[in-house]
Amino acid sequence: MTSEIDTISAIQQAALRELAAASDLDSLDAWRIAYLGRRGRLTGVLRGLAGMPIEERRRVGAGANALKERLEAACDERRAALEEARVTQVIQEERLDVTLPGPPLPHGRLHPITQTLRDVLRAFRDMGFQVAEGPEIEWDYYNFEALRIPADHPARDMWDTLWMDFEHDGRRQMLLRTHTSPNQIRVMEHSQPPIRVVVPGKCYRFEATDPTHEWMMTQVEGLAIDAGISMADLKGTLAEFARRIFGQERRVAFRCDYFPFVEPGMELRIDCFICRGEGCRTCGRSGWIEILGAGMVHPEIIANAGYDAEKYTGFAFGLGIERIALLRHGVDDIRYFYANDLRFLRQF
Amino acid sequence: MRIPLRWLSEYVDLTLAPEELARRLTIAGVEVGEIISSGGEWDGIRVAEVEKVEPHPNADRLRLVTVHLGDGERHRVVCGAPNVASAQKVAFAGVGARLIDGHTGKAVALKPAVIRGVESAGMVLSEKELGISEEHEGILVLPADAPVGGPLRSVLGDVIFDLDLTPNRPDLLSILGVAREVAALTGQQVRDPSIQYEEAGGPIGGIAAVEIADADLCPRYVAALIEHVKVRESPAWMQERLVAAGMRPINNVVDITNYVMLEMGQPLHAFDFKRLRGARIVVRRARPGEKLALLDGSERELAPDMLVIADAEEAVALAGVMGGGDSEVTARTTTVLLESANFHAPGIRRTSQAFKVRTDASVRFEKGLSRQLPLIAAQRATKLMVELCGGRAARGLIDVAPVKPKDVRITLTQERLHRVLGVDLPPAQVRQVLTALGFGCRWLPPDRFVCRVPYWRTDVAIADDVIEEVARIVGYDQLPTTQLRGEIPPEAPQPARDLREIVRDSLAAAGLQEIITYSLTDLDTLGKVLEPEELATNPPLRVANPMSREFEYARTTLRHALLGTLAANAGGNAGVVALFETAKRFLPRAADLPEEIETVCAVISGRKPDRWGQATAEPAGFYDAKAVLDRLLSDLRVPACYEATADFAYLPGRTAAVVVDGRQVGLLGEVHPRVAASFGIKAGVAMLELDLDALLPHVGGPVHYQPVPAYPSLEQDLAVIVAEDVPAGRVIEVIRSFPLVREVSVFDVYRGEPVPRGRKSVAFSISYGSPQKTLTDEDVSRERGRIVARLGQELGAELRE
């Protein structure tokens, strides 16, 4: 009897001594298993109770359970102290150099033309325009004739053309589209008003390259046709577009311009980024930078689509994405875009 | 078109400063591309009067000239010009004035100088020293009314507008046409040049004859005849104007034809009448094989659809493009036949393009000139020849006008005006604008205008053309601005576009940089990446007029572009370079537009990074490209599988076909070192290609949800030994077909002891589970046993213990 009590106090002495020596969480765990685990010393005492007379069992049991509670509490206390010491150690001795980089994660970027194109399309989508696409290699009919630019028309000089080696009726008839405007005709061929569509895509010109000219370019064509669309709507749509892309404080201006497939025709200009309208080298001293060409769809084209040209009016516009990207990013040479130098592309 | 403002001001008062005028013209559609200020460089040069000319004490050929600049300011200079004389008005540069040094071409400030012992306080200038001409024998003598002391600029300087014109406005290829615009924009009146002259000669009909044989190409031909002309230099004022407008003076007769062309926009041609056989002009198509020596010295063989001006025997001019050498006006010419005609615009353009000859005449004719202009221009030029060449005009003109010019009348309603512009304009304002532009305009209440188009406006044909006239003069910025109202059309799905954009985002997110390359290339480059047989069966479309050999064919693949860009960026990139492009490939079809196939191609090359981003020794290869492709296909929810295959551009044994639903939609593999080397790439390159159009039908729609498993999974590993040629994918397929298998993945492939040669050990981590209950170890063991048995039967696999 006495021996069991002695054992309990021996366990207590040893346990408390060893607990004080447990200097980390691992040794604390080992201690807990040694005393409180399924095969631990105190557990052994408790298990031995079953064979004792009732009196003794009550006495020894009470002592053992009290010790168990005490050891568990001491263990929790020790654990909390050790955890806190660990945090203190991390704080004091394991400081990180926060300026060091993390391990590399692969990071690809979209081409700046793709980025600008997406922004432009988003601006028009928000205004209710759908996106459509058309072929890059086109018939003369869609690129020129149906747009009121017949063969031998001087306006053909506005688009220096790369022709495909394909002749029909003794004439070259297939070409790399010089603008996205053929899609005006293509869209009208298979839809009825109301129409609101933007058509992005690559275009090609027979052109020597220099800092402001590139022979391959990306354009966005716009077309809206409905009863009651006027030039005032065209101005409003383009002004809203310019502000979304270039900022709310942007001033816009319109001037008369000529494209055979619109009447009246116009050009949209925004105030120069550099001089804010004062006139500088970038804007050719005019204070304005040309952004895009537009106009009211020529009534002949509306009629050719089979629509009632008295009732339906509409507008069309075409803008160059490279030019907008140049202006947004301050790039001074358009040839950077398709030279694909990674030192350039990775900046965007 | 260069418009000198001094010349312009002869026809209209210029009430605005040049910059403001240029702005207003530009807004109205007459774009002033550049404002050139001649005389702007004459810094500090003033008009002086010569008071006294004395001999130089030490030099016979030099003289001492005293000039007066007003207000008692006098300077004495040493001057070597033989023509200097008292009372002349001259251009004087005082000390400090900036002059262009004849040797260096740079501007230098004039310093006082001592010439042969006499101090000289400036210079009296020659034309050469002013940069006006090469004339340096004598000083420039100014008009007697030049204001003494005033800047030279105010006497001789000019402002020139260089116009960037649109092809619809041939009327603006003339000073008078621009004057009409200026008048309409500034509320001024146009002063038309005089066309009155005395007809002192005999009736023209008795001397010359004109016949139009091909009226479809020549709607009108007016001829004047001027006898007794003396061919010499034209007067200085005319030469100055021609030079200012960018033309070279030749002689008075030719200069007058050019002058009137610049003034009125009608090209003219002067023939030496004595050289015209039969004293007649025949306007006809060229005869087969007919040849003509042109003024530029070239001899051309004419095509039968080209229009010529012929005499009784042969062609003497290429109608509307260039005169012939034989009938050219020379110093010996005494009788001039003046041609003022109208030609079929497309015909002129065809001829001009066929010969690649663009002249001041052809650029005007090809745009479609007014048929009323030839008569007026002929009269104007004849008047000048009478006045400036001492000529005697024959009585009357020959005017062969098989097509009678008639007025164009257009009805414009207020309703249409409102419909197009979105605003009601007061009838009075519309009338005022149109009248100022030379239109006749009557308001017919309650709702319409009847407009008569002025003869020079060949571009105005319909009501909307008239509306543009009103709008551009009022100013587009003055018109209202509104937002679109009305119904928004229903959205049509664009799955192909959506797919491409997802592909872009997925590949960029996987670390690939997007590039955009040219759609044209050359055959040699295509030959580097395509099998000769494929190039032969699918020959790329050729550009008929390529800019260079480098860009002659529409590409049928993107491989070369990715490899070329990779090679170009090789320097300075020690780590991984990963690129992709989405673009069209162009596959020819018989007698139709090519098939444009939306394609994505990507390359990955270089050595993989360590924790610090430094290149390790481990190169990126097949499986890195596959990881990208797997991620992409997973983003698209396309259930693809890979099958070993072979392709010209890829390394055999390291090439896979991407197969979806039994159809190949792309390729993945390591680029054949021979192909990489042809681009100058030494490192290994992994490449992938996908035909997005073929992929499109397999792209998953909205995800259909699977219930989250109610019972836990049990993980167990399984290693089997199979023959080397059994792909891991086959083993996975079998394992996955068992009902209790939830997931399976490879975690190791091992070759070598104790695995026999020709066989490999593949280890799988398998996750088992059931929708009905929590599996016991026994359940899993039984399923595992069944899997091993099946693998043994089907693939000859044995369990690796």
C-alpha cells in the first residue's frame, strides 16, 4: 500500500524534474508519452488499481488521478512556454531578409498589341458592339469594289496593295486586305439592322517600313446601322471611346476627311499628349493627333445591302491599334511591335 | 499641292493669319500638311536704298556703297557687284545679321570686315546669298516701292501651304480652287482671273482642225491657235510663282500652260503647230505596235486601249499624260496649238500606271475634271500668250464637245439633313454656306432645297454629298454629340474567338511570352520546317508584287516564325525562353480564298532556373512543353491523349500527336536538331502546335458538377514492371477503368537492376474510394489484386514487390 503511494510520489518527483528539463517540443512529447501515454508510468499505476482492494484502490486512485491532472496541467503550461520561446527565437534569431526574391514563377505576357486590342474591344463591347472577324486574304470585291473603289479609281492610291498571284478575267482579284473595311460588306451580307459590330484583324500594305510605317498592322473596324443613327451619334461614340482609352480629361476634335465608302467622312483627333494642344513636334505643331477615320455609311452601300436607304443610316470607323499603342506607351518606333525583341515585349 | 499665299491672295483677300487659315482649312477637309515660310531664314536682313556709289581707293573692281535704312541710319560697305547703282532698293545685311555661309551651309552672324583697307559695315546681297537662286553676278534689285528699313521678308518672303489632298477633290489641285475654299470659310469673295483677249488673227477653222475618233475616252477637246509667238523666258513674276509652287520655269509658252494648270487645275499642252502634219489633231486609240517618243526622252510602245493625240499621220502625245518630243515647243516655234481637253479618268490612270509615269497632268485627269473647264482654261492661257509671248490669237476656238456638259441639280430635304447630321439647321444658314461654296441654292418651303452644283465640283453627286459640304463648313465640332440609343442587337456567340483568347491567357499564365510575327515569308524558310512533299502538295500562295523576296509567300505554318524569333533572342537569355503566337495559316484552295486556319505554336528552350532564378544544367524539354499543353487542354476541358508519331520538323522518338476523339489536332515534341540548326539554334527546343479550328468542337461547355465524395479515399501505391514499349498512358487507362479507382498518377519510372533489360518499372499512386461506403483495407486489396491481374493479361505487367 505504502509502496504504491511511494511510487506515486517518486513518479511525481521524477516527472516534474524531467519536465523542467524538456527544452523543446519534441522532448516534451517524449515526456508526455513516458508518463501520460498509454504505456506511461502513471498510466501503469492507474491500470494496476483494478487488482487492489476497494479501500486502497480509492486512496491510491485519488492520488494517481490528482497527479495525472497536475502533470497534464504542468505539461500544457510547459508547452505554452516552449511555444512562446520558439516564437521568440524565430523573432530574435531567424529574421528573414525581406529584400531577397522568392523562387522564380514562370511569367508570360501578352503582346502589347493584344493588350491594346483587348482594351479597345472592351470599350466598344461596353457600348453594345459585338465582335466579329473576317478573312485576311480577301477578294478585290470586298476590299475595294463594294466599298465604292472600282478598279482605276484614284482613291486606290490611299491603300497600296499586296496582290496575291491569282488572276480572273485577266485581272488580279485576290489580295491581302488593306483595311478591315471589307467586313462592313461581309457583316451586312448576312445581317439585318440593327447592327453594331466591331471587327478586329490584321491588314497589310505595300509599304516601306520606317518609325511610323509598318506593312502589317492591326485594325478595328466599327459599323452601326439602324433607323435614326446620325453623325451626332458617331461623334458621341468615338468621343466616348477616346475617353475610355486615353482618359476622361482627353479633348477630342473632328475634321472633315474623305473615304469613298462614307459620306460625310471625318477624322477623329485627340489633343496632343506632349504639348496638350499647344503644338509641338509630335503633333506636327497642330496640337492634335489623328486617331482614326470614320463617317456615315454611304447610302449607296446601305442600298446595295438591300436595306431601305431612306430609313436606315449608319456609321463606320476604322482605327489602327499600333497607333493607339504607340501613343499609350510612348513608343517612338512602330517597328518595335513586330520585331519581337524580348527586351521590348517583356516591358508590357 | 503647294499653295503660295501671295499668289492665292490674287484671287481672295486673306483675312486670317496663316496658322489660323491653315487650321480652318484642315478642319474643313483641306489638310494643310505643312506651312512653309520662305524668307523665314532672313534674320535681320532689311530693305535699304543706295544713296551713293564711289570708287574703291585701292581696287578697280570694288566700290564703296552708302546705303540708307531710314531714320538717318546709314552704312558704308564695300561691294563688288557690277550692277549696283544709286537709288536702287536692295537687300542689306548689317553687322550681326545671320547669313548662310556659302561654303559650310551654316548660319553665321555677319562681322565687320576691312576689305582692301576700307572698313565694310555689312553686305548688299545677291540672290544666291539670299538662297533664292544661283544668281551671284550682281546684287538683287528690289521693286522701287519696297519700304526702306523694313524687313526683306515683307517684300520677298512668302508663306506656302503644302496641302495633303484627298483624291475626291481635283478642283483643289489649283490655286483658284483653294481660293474658293478660303472665301467660303472666311466670308470673302473670289476674284476670277480675266479671260478677255483680242482675237487679231484669222478664223481658226481655216487653219487647224480637230477630230475626236474615240469619244468614250475624250469627252471634250478645245484648241486655240496663237501665231507669231516669240519663245523666250517668261517674266520674273511668273517664274517666281512657278518656283514657289514647285515647278521649274522652261519658256514663256510652256510656263503659261503650267501656270494656268496651277491656277485653274486644267492641264494644258502646247504643240508646235508647224510640226503637226496635216495641220490637224486626231484624238484616237493607239494603233497596234504604235510607238511614241515622249518629252522625258523615253520611247514607249503603246497598247491599243491607250488614247493618243495624233496629227494626220502619227501619235504626237500620250493624251493626258505627257507630250511627245517631236511636237515640243522650242525656241524656233512661232505658232502654237494649245490643247485644253477632258479625258476619261480611268483611262488616263490605266495608261499612267502601265508606264509608271505620273505627271501633273495625269494626277489631275485621273481624278475626273470638269468638262466645262477646258474652254475657260483655253481662254485664260490664250490671253496670257497674247500678252506675254507677243502672240496673235486666231479668231475663235475649236471646241469639239460630243458630250454636252450639263448642270448637276440635287434636291436636299430638311428631313435628310436632320437624319444624317442629327440636328436641324436653319434654311438661311444652309443657303448661306452653299452659296459661299459656289452652289446655286433655292429654298423651296416647306422642307427642301434645290441645289445646283458648281461646275468644278465633280465630286458632288447626291444629297449626302451636299450635307457634307454644309457640315464641313459649319464645322463638325459645332454639330451636336449624342450617344447611340435604340435596340442593342442580340449577341452572336464567337466560340472561335473566345477559344483563341483563352489559349492566349492560358499560355501567358504558363509563362510563355506572346509574339506577333509577319504573315508573309519566303519559300526557303518554309522549306526549313516543312517536308518537301508537303510544300509540293500544299504550295503556299504567292504575292504577285512582293515588297522583297523575304515576304513573298503566305505562310502555311507558324513554326519558322517561332524558331526565328527564338534564334533572334538567343543572346542575353541564359534561362528559359518560352514563346507563343496565335495566328492564321493560309492553305490554298482552288479558285477560292485560302483556308485560314487559326493556329497556335509555342517553343520552349534553355536551361531551367534554380531557387534563385539562375540557370541550372537541366534543359527544358519535351515534358516542359507537355506540361504547358496539359495545362492548356485542362483549361479548355478537352480530353486529349498523346500518341507517338513522326514529323519532318521533330525529333523521332520525341514527338507526339495530340489526339482528341480519334482526330489529330496538334503536335508536341522536341525540334529536330537539323531544323533548329538551320535557324542557328544549338540548344534543344521543345515545340507544340495546335489547330484551334480542329480543337474547337471538342472544347468543353459549362462544367457538369460531380458530387463531392461522401466517403473518404484510401491511398495505395502500385509498382509494375512492363516492357519498354508499353506506354505508361496505357497502364493508366487500364487502372482508371476500375470502378473503385478515383485517381491515378505516375510517381516514378525506373530502369536498371533488378529490373531486367528491355523492361521498366512504373510506380503509380492510386486513390481508391466508393460512393456507397468507407472502403476497408480488404476492399482495396481485392480491387488491387484485380488490377494487377488485368495488367498482367493485357500488358504483360508483373507486380514489382
